[in-house]
Amino acid sequence: MTEGSTHGSGSIQEVCQLVWGPNIRPELFARWSQGFIFSEHEKTALIQTSGGPCAVIAPVQAFLLKNLISKHQFSQLREVESTTVDQYLAAALTEMLCQCKQPPTVTMHTGDKSNSPTHACDSNAPLQRDHGPFEIACLDDPLPLNNDCSGSSPQEPDQPTPTPSAKDYSLFHSNVRLRQFESVHSLQNHLETHLDKYKAQYGVLLFLYSIILTKGVKTMNEEMGDLGESLIDGSQGHGGQGLINLLITGRASSYVWDGVKDVGGLSLIGILKRPAVGFLTRLEHLRYVQVGWYLKNPTNPVWVIASETHLSVLFSWCKKLVTPDSEVERAKQVFSWYDTEGNRFIQGEKLKDVLEKLNLCTDDDFIQFMMLELDPDNMGVILYHKFVETFFTPDQSYAPPDTFVIYHYNGLESSCPLNKIQYAEGCVTLQESHVGFAASNSEFLTCLATKWPNLDIQWSNFTPSLN
């Protein structure tokens, strides 16, 4: 177990280029120059002081909540000691860094049963990636404050951040040091001991840079497809999908579908396994993207959810929301790969591919027989419910509970009642038929309906905002 320290200016320059692109806009750098600050009103909730860094803060909050709900009830969250909350934060940062060490695998479309959810790597299992090196970006000493660069602090999160000059981000990057840790134990010990550095100004950037350094810039570029795009949008300051996926899954793919998809002759890699926390987006309701089965069905009832411009977190204590590992759920997942438009049917010619992925019989005579069963009117399509009913008995199929309680986190104080961060609590009811969305709730419902169609939510304290 060793620890080393270097200046690392060359590596930081590469990271800077990957994060910001060729030029850093001072106002965007200022918006991202905050730490992991906890709210005084909701002790386990992180504050986002400006637009942009939710691409890092929301995933960190999701992992933090994932660990909290396994040990505490909702009524206990405001009673957790601050030192204990800090330990949960350090554990979340450690877990996310460890994810970046996962070996690449793109075998899920081969039809091998070893790639089914039953045999997939469980995100709650003991870490397989307990070796370093983990490369961490650090500031050994506070940067000198001046009239142009003071920023906000954990004690004064609402203090406006002055507009910095080019001198400010040059000063930050020239003072970053790199440290290597060879084990998870030494890494987490460092994060716990130096957590104040990550709670202070620049803490979010230090963690983001540590994720990229641990992953490796070359690997990052390969996973992003060498598109030449920066992780942070140069005009608006929002994190791209590659950054969001990196924080949620440990891979910097820019796509939200399952596995590998052929697009114009290019094999584009999406999400390769069930993550610990999931992802839902309102853009799916608007038909801009289709989120795959993996991101919709994480191994914990926690989802990062996206509006057009912001990220927040949905979570629940209802363990029945976690889809079980079973053959029928595997079949639903494979069916969804070929239902590219999300219309709950596939072309009949795809039946053989689906059965092959499920390691079922694909003899020509069997395929012909099943087509007569599944498409008796010779319409050329196979309906989702007909496929499941034909191959599986009703008691094999998983269905979420009819009612369950959810909670919502939004880190922007301006998006919360009285500018105080609070967890919103709501009761979800799943209906048998379409439910009309009230204007005040439509934004939220249309996003969640991509996961649970025909739902209604009654909020007990206030109606939350996705923005």
C-alpha cells in the first residue's frame, strides 16, 4: 500500500481539455467552483449553488441516499449526526471512484446466459475493483483569496460568487497536485481525513478531476467515442450525457441504450449492466431518447432524473421497486432492445434474434410455428404482452406494487419552498388505464411515466420541481 504525490501539470492539462474544451469561460468555471455543501435544513442533502454542477452533485447525492436508505428510515435522516453524514459522503465518493476501475465488457448481446441479470455483477456485492491505482486531484493548501476569487464557502453557501478572471482558473490548475493510492482502504481513509477539501470551494471539480484521472484520459476518450466533445457544455455549462453516465455507471458512454447498437455501420456502446442507481429523463417522453432497461432498473430504488436543463434524484424505501433477476425479466429486457421506438411491439422478423439472445429454440420450424401463435392475423408484428404471455406464466412475471411512497431531492434552493432544501414525499398509485396529468404535476409525471406508465402521485408536503 503506497501513496505518492506529484505535481502532474501535464495530466491536469489533459483533464482540463477533456472537461472544458479548448477554452474555459470564466463565468462557467465560477459556477462549478463549489464544494459538497450540506443543507442546514435537510442534513443529508447537498446544495447546488449555481446551474451546471448538478451533473456531479446529483449522482453523488444518489449514491449517498442509496447508502443512507439501507441503514436509516426517512424519519431518521434529520437526526443523523453530521460526522456520520460526512462518512457516508466519503463512502459515496470512494464507491464512485471504484466504479471507474471496472474492466470493459461488451459481451451482453452475444446470447451467452452468463450475461443475464442473474449472473451480472451486482453493484451491492463486494467490490471486485479493490486495486488501484486511484489518482486523486488535491489542493494541499487553500488558494490565496483576492478580490476576483473568493467564492462561496460551506458556511456561506448563498454568498454570490464574484466573476473570476482567467487568473483564477489558472491559479487553481497550477496548484492542483496528484496523489496515488493503491487500495480502496487507503483511498477512503484519505477522503475521510481530507473531506474538508472536498466540502470547500473547488471540491466538486477536485472530485470530477479525480474520477477522470483514475479512469484515465485515454480510456475516457475511447468510451466517449473520440468525438472531440467536452464533458461540460462550453456555452451553457451543463454536463453532457457522457459525464452523467460516467458518474452513475463508471463508463463515459454518451448513450443511454443497453449494450451495443449499430448506427450507420458504427457499433456504439451504451450501458453494459445494471448500475447501482438508475437514470430517467423527461427527454424520453419528448421522444428525443429512449432509456434502456439497465438504467431504468438499477439494483437500488434510486434514480437520477433529468429535465431538459437540470438533474435531481428520486428515491424510495420500497424494495419491491427493484426488478428481480429472473428469466422473464431478462426476456422483457431483450424484447425492449428490439422495440427501438418503445411502442411495445417488434417486427416479426426479429423473433429469431430475440429467441437466440434468450438461448431458446431457433429452429426454422419452431419459428414458423411461433409466428402463427404470436401473429395469427399475419400483421408482421409481435406484441409485447402476447410474447410474454406465450412464453411465460403470469406468476413468473414481475409487477411493481400498486402503491408506494417516493421521495424527491432537488439541490437548488430556489426550486424548493421558501428557498430551503427539503425532500418532497409523494404516494404513487399505478392505474390500469391512462391518467390525465394536471398541469402542476405534468412535468414530473411525464418523466416518471417512462418507467411506470399510467401513474398518479399525491404529494404530502409540496409539489417538487424537476428544474
